[in-house]
Amino acid sequence: MSYWVSLYTNVDTGGPEPVRVELADIGNYTSNVHPMWSEALGCSLSDFKESSAEDALEDLQRAVGAMEADPARYEAMNPPNGWGNYEGALNYLRRLRDACASHPKATIHLSH
């Protein structure tokens, strides 16, 4: 199982429904690294589903900082099956953090 994350906004084009526009595609990453993300974030990554990027940004900055500051702690959580690792999990959070900083009014779409 994987997490799929993107940022989007709704645009009123005058039609019957707003148009959903993707602003950033973070992509997918294995949920096998969920324990790392939960440790760094203090919550589940899925808790950010449908949150504003602005609201998530501070938590993401803190989580990236925590993972960068103590790689050995998070490397010890590498999945034993080899699907995912510290470096990949950290890079995924960095991409999400950077996209949230670039598009603070966007909404986080997350599925897994």
C-alpha cells in the first residue's frame, strides 16, 4: 500500500461546478515508512487529508527538521522488507513541505 499526495485548488470558472486544479503532484511512497512519519510528525500523515497546505506547513517543517537532525533514529525504522527507507521517506516529506510552502492556499489530497 502507498500514500498518494497532491495539492489542489478549486477554481470558479462560471460553470455549474468549480474546476479542481492540481497544483503539485507529490507522487506516491510506500506506507511501510508510516512509523517514521508518525514519529516525526506526531500524528499520521493521513491526518493531513483535505487540510490546507498553510495549516500543515509548520508540522511538516518540524518533521523534516526532526528527521534531518537524527538520521540514526529514523534509519533504525527502515522497513525490514526493504520497501521504503529513511532517505526516501525524508525526501517525500521535503517535497510535500516545499509544495505547501509554494501553495499555502491549496488543499492536500491524500489517498492510500
